[in-house]
Amino acid sequence: MMWQDLGVDVKNRISGQIKTYCPKCRNKRSDKRDASLSCNLDTGAYKCHYCEWSGNINSTPAKTYFKPEWKNNTTVPDHIVKWFEGRGINQSTLLKARVTYGNEYMPQKGSEVGTIQFNYFINNELVNVKYRTLDKNFKLVSNAELVPYNIDSIHNEKTCVITEGEIDCLSFIQCGITSVISVPNGATSNLDYLDRFIESHFEDKDEIFIAVDTDKKGLDLRNELVRRLGAEKCRIVTYVEGCKDINEVLCKPGHGSTAVLQAIEDAQYVKIEGVFEVIDVSSQLDILFNEGLQKGATIGQPHFDDHISWVTGRLCVVTGIPSHGKSEFLDEIIYRLNLKHKWRVAYFSPENHPLEWHISKVVSKLTGKKFEKDKLSHEEYKKSVNYTNDNYFFIAPMDSSDIDTILEKAASLVRRKGIKMLVIDPYNKLEHNLTRDLSETQYVSQFLDKLISFAKKHNILCFLVAHPVKMKVEEGLYEVPNLYSISGSAHFYNKTDYGISVYRNFVTNTVEVYVQKVKFRHLGKPGVSYFHYNLENGRYVQSYNDQPPAWDNTNHLTKQLYNDELNIEEPEFDFDDGDLPM
């Protein structure tokens, strides 16, 4: 929503706090000159001090979810009770956790079959159910809210345990540890469903015990939980030899509940930042040994992908002559990484204001259509706006736009929204405090070190846009800039992990994107890719051998593109308790 949608005149301001006329009561008042409406342009909050009209333009209508009916039937048949007992979980625990049993249509079976039912509650209200067959078929309720299992149990508690599955959650309850939750969809590192619980259920925690599986997916889940919840709070639960999860510990002969409680007691805090032993990376080392170096995330532009693939925890410097499209091409990279890999992004981009202009460009890239009422249907418009609201976040230009303030806000977005990318565009719009005892080269070095450290600490991919110095012109054309062309220091090349230059060739009417640096060879190699720019939607299509461009105007928010063209993984249910006796 925009201010003009409410009929509010913000006087062309884009940030700060202002007072203006209230559209709700001004015409009804004798003193129409009274600016009674207070507006915070940074947060979107507004309130009239005369008629009390208030709200926030950034708020979006709450999504409506289907809620299954709670039948309050906790009777579980004897053969299911015995099945749980084979996993060390007794009937009393099933009653506490309100586990039920009943027939349910399972698409994997093509018919109704008997299912174990793990019931998901929020504030004691049923919001979802996971159905499970004995042979490990799973289903969540369609169009119901995705939330952690047993989330009510950790509210206002100072400690909690997070597991990878309901069976592990029940295993802790069996041992007397009741402040415990499970992720709802197995070992996926996409934790968007945590957003609404970070402040209410996790910020008050003194300790958070992470007890997930020991395979690669479990490791990825563990790392993302630590990143989102804060390393200073997290303790990592390890298991006795030969066990990959806590239920196996519970069931292992000679161990049982005593070993489970001991695992919590022995859980180690995340290591001191910057201090490592080989044992700290042993799991990653095993994966590297078995699978080798893996290519990073790609954006779906084949020739460009050959030159560069992306990993988080790194810094990329982007340069280019003004008006040659470096910010526009960076938006291309961002929207594709977001769609394909679900990496959320935060922008500090004062040159892309007002904000609604930038969002309109993103919407065009997503939908494949010009941002115009007669080109974009209302349904497409609302869907794309809701999508950007969930995945794009903007740090507003402030009175003090220094890098420390920006990174502080970005750190909050890591925790609260799980961003995986940060864009700072451009370098020269930041407030730089260059002291007398510091040369420009030294300052640039320290500045880049700060970005690199932030990217590593929060495991995000950081993009810095920097303008080159005035370029030479030969025969009416600018030369292609490189990272050494950026004013201030050669450190823009030396210290970055990735380096890109965007150049518009007015002779061939193409955009040339030069990958000038990829620090690690398994992630790519320097080279140039050629693109045509689609004026209809702001997308780039690759140019091949002077062939006419094959314009792509499809809607990239469709399910087909999500699943097929960009190969986005559906949530997986990766439960390993089936190795136990049935």
C-alpha cells in the first residue's frame, strides 16, 4: 500500500516523521489548516491526533488459513500404542501430546488408510495436522498454516529444544523435557514459518538446544537455526556413537532416558567466533571428502551461470558506468536467486527511491509484464505485491547512512526475516567518516573488511555497487571499467570474492556483463556474457550469435516455473525413525 492510496499527502518526502492533513476528518472540521496526522515514513505508521484514525501502510491483510476440526479424540488403538512403545514412547506421552489415530486419504496410497495424527496447536487451537502411515508416508493439511509442532510448550520458557521430527519431540517429552518443538517439514533449511514466532517465542530464551539429525540436511538445518536464533543462545546436542537422532538414543539398549538427559547436559555451545578445531568442521569435512567441491547457486541464465555461481558468506562488488544498468542487472540476479533458491533480500539503495518505483520494477521482473493497470491484472498485481512483501526488505535512507547503522538493521533482518542477501547500492551514497589519520586506501580496506566479516558472521551474500572514476572515451565509446577503476583503492578487486562489471554497448545494442573475479575456481571463472534488455518487463535475455532475442514475458510466480523451470525443491519429510523395528 502507498500513502496516496490512503489519500495522504506526504509532500514528496521519503523518510523521517511529518505532520500532514488527515483525509478522514479535515473536511469535517472548521480549522482545515490543522495538520493533525502524524506519519512515520520509515515505519509506515500513521495516527490522527484529532479523530484517532491510525494504522500502518506496510501491514498486509492476514493470510487466511484452513483450520482442521479438533475432535478431542485421543484414543489410540493398541497396535499403534505398541508401535510407539517399540520407539520408547508410552501411552501417557501420546496423551500429553494429543496424538490421535484415524482414517485419512493419503495420495501416496490412493485411498483412505489408518494414520497416526500429530496435531499442531497455537494457543491451544488446532491449526494443522500431519498424517503418517506406518510405512512412512506423510501429509500435512492442505492450505493450513505451517508452524512448529508443540509450539505452545515453549512460550514464556527460558529454555527449549528444537528437533527435526515429531518422534524426536515425543522422545524428549517421554524423558520429562516438555519445552520442546519440532520443525514441521523435516530437514529443510527454509524457516520462513519461524518469522512470526521469533519475537514472541525465542527472543526471551536463555538457551536453545538444537537436536537434529547428523546427515547433511540435518547439518544445514542446524546451521540455519543457529543463524536465525543467535549463536550465543544455541547449544548443539550430540548423540552416542551409532545414533543419528535422539529417538535412537532413547531406544538404544543400555541407554534410554538417562542417555537422553545426559545428551542435553553435555550439549555444547556454538564455538567462539573465529576459533576452530578440526572436530568443529568434521561433518563438513566428511561431506567434502565424499561429495567433492560443489558448484554454488545459479540464476538460470546458462552462459552467465557457466562463469559464476553463488554461495552465501561472501562479498560481490558490482561496477559499471552510470546509466549502463548495473543496478538493473543486479536486480536481475537478486530476483532469480530469490525465486530459485528462496533467498530473501534486504536493500539499502537510496538511488532507488521513492520505494514504490523500485518495487514496481521488481514486480515487472516477477510477472513478466509492464507495471501498468492495462497490462497487469489485479490478481497478478496483488500476488506479486504479497510476494515482494514476504521476500524483499528495504532499509530506508537515514539522516546517518553510515555502514554500521545499515549493518545493524541488516543483522535484525537476518534474525527476524531470515534474509540471505544484502544489497548496498551505491558505495558513494554512504556516509564515510574518513579521519585525518587514515588514508583513503586504508579506509576502503577497513570498510570492505567490515562487509566481509558481516557476510561471514551472518552467512549472507553481500553485494556492493560502486561507481568507477571518469572513464576514457575512444571513438565515442567508453572503455569497459573494471574493479581497479573504482575510485579509492585496488582493494575493491583484491578483497572481494566476486567482481562484476556491467557495460552497455550502444553499437551492438547489447548489455555486456563481465565476470572479472571469482575467488574460488569451483564457483566459476572470469568471462563475458551478452544480454538483451527487455523494455516490457526489465528482464535480461542472453544474446547468441546475433540472433534475435527470444523475449520471455511469462509470469515467474506461477507454480510451473517454481517447480519445473527453476527446479525449486518442495518441502521434504526426511524422517529416519523407520529404521527402528516396526
